[in-house]
Amino acid sequence: MPDSSKTIQKKHDDLFFNSFKLLTVVLIVIGILIRLINLDEKITWADETFTYLRIYGYTKSDLMQEVVNSQILTAGTLLEKYQSPRVGKSIIDTVKGLALEDPKHPPLYFVMTNLWVQCFGSTVAATRSFSAFINLLVFPALYWLCQELFQSKIVGLVAIAIIAVSPFHLVYAQEARMYSFSTLNILLSSAALLRAIRLHTKSSWSIYSVTLLIGLYTNLLFSLVAIGQGIYVAINQGLRSRKILIAYLSALLAFLPWLFLIITQSDKVQETIKWSKLIVLRNSLFRPFAIKLSPTLEVGFLPTLRYKDFFSTRCYRERATCGRSFEHEAFLINTTPINSHIQHISGKWSTWVGAQYVVPLRLCLPAYL
């Protein structure tokens, strides 16, 4: 009789598990389809116009000179001259334009997008499809991270399903900006770090070093993730190992040329981030955490600090009820720093928080759930 009960229970568990897997697969398929349809139907916003300007090797000064010299400029003229490829412009011009005018943006994303449009065309859909393609690679990267953290297939599937239908990730999957690439870099570097700690071989630490370098040359804010990972390694492994030191120093040395540009052209950096010093009213604090899905539809997200409170509570509950180690929680929290600066000034808030700047925290939530 007990054997019969166990058999029935096992059948019920298998049925539930199979149904759950089917649901996650359906959500993943829906997420893939949504990422790939109507890429050219979304309105091009200001930052995307700068992406087109940079990937085709033009500079802002060229554009401003054109405005000064020309009496009448139509939208078609500007699109043809500064938002489309032209003979004589190359990847070197792309890197040079960023180095001279906007060093806060490392060149890797723009260079790769330039190569992408050379292969697949320069239409809006083709340009945005690079971000969509990169965003699809987030799925296996997230699954790998979950395997390193939890050694559970079901956790990986759940995390992918959440990411697949997340409005936040859906929006940035269809933008000609570097945020999907940054998402991929965060996941790959985190998974590579855990693998390197587990195997502790020269090759595994070399792979981690490469992911650090790619992340730094994609988005300068990735340095905050690298710092968080460094703190985690220092606390759990120490920095006495030669392999660990070589991994970090190699990435830092390879990034020094661009870091030198940022330091020597700090005035350019300050000029391009003036908007970050805007003062907003306290009742507008939630605005930076909203994503516009269309001109009339906006989806809000909880502030970053709420995520921190959630993780603190969840970690305490896990330890109190299950005796679970803090290792996984510490990794998730330490490697997803709060990429924000909110300061209370005379009843107002000075903030440079935008939804795109808290990508690490939005990756942390589905991985932990």
C-alpha cells in the first residue's frame, strides 16, 4: 500500500513538473516572438539617434556645423547624411568620434553594431535587431548562472521565463542601445566568476578576465559590477592567489587606454552628463523607474531600494527557516550594486537614476526567485 501511494505521488509530481516545463517553454517562445516583431514600429528616441550618429562614424560637431552653415535642413537631409552609412566612414571613425566627444561610452557596442549593419543592412529594424539578438543570448547566459548558483534546471527555467516576458527587458531588447549587451555581460561575467571559483584553473580565470574586459568596453557602469564581484572574491577567496590577481590586473591593464581617455578628457565627460545634475521634485522620484512601451503606455517599476529591502528580508528568512548558507545571497547582492545616486537636498532630490542604469538589480530578482 505505501508503495502504491508513493507511485501515485510520483505520477502527480511528474505531471506537475511536465506541466510547469511546458508553461515555461510557452513563456519563452512568447518572449522570443515579442522581441523580434515590429522592430521598426517603435518610436526612435533621442539616445538612439546618437547611436546611429556614432556607429556610422559621424560626430556631433559635424552635425552642429551643418546646422550653422545651412539655411534650411529637412528631416530627410539629416537622416540621409547623419543617420545612414556613407562611403569613406569606417570603424576607426566610430572609435575616434567616441574618443573625442563622448569617452564615457566605450566603443565595443558601437563597433559591433557597425559590423552588424554592414552585414544585415542599415534600416531601423536591422540596427535594432542586433540588440534583439544579443537579448536572446541572455537566456542561455542566465541559465548558466542559475546552474552555477543553484545546480537546478527548474530554477534556470523559471528565471528565463521571468526574463522572457519582463516588460523591462522586452523594451531594451528592441532599442539600438548597449543595455541588452550590458545585461549579457553581467550574466556571463557572474557565471564565469562562479565557475572560476569552483574550478580554480588558469583557463577558467582567463575566461572570467575576458568577460570583465568585454563588460568594461561595453558600458562604463559595468565597473560597479566588477567592483562588487571583486568584493565577493576578496571576502570568500582572498586575493592571495596569483590566478585571481592576474585575472583582474589583465582586465584592468587592457582597459587602461580607454580609461586614460576618460581621465584626460574629464571635461568632455562632465559636459555630456550635465543632465544628471538636474533637480527633480520628490513626487517625481518614481518617474525614472518607468519604461515607456508606447507614447501612451507606461509601466512603472519599484525603486531600487525596495529590491534591497526584499533581498535582506528573503535572506534572513531563508537562513532562519532552512539553515541555508548566505553564500548565494551574498553573491547576488554584492555583484548587483545600486547604480544610483539619490540625495536629499532641501526637500528636493538630485538623481541620475534611470531604468537602464539598474539592469543588475533587475537581473538579480529573477535569478533569486
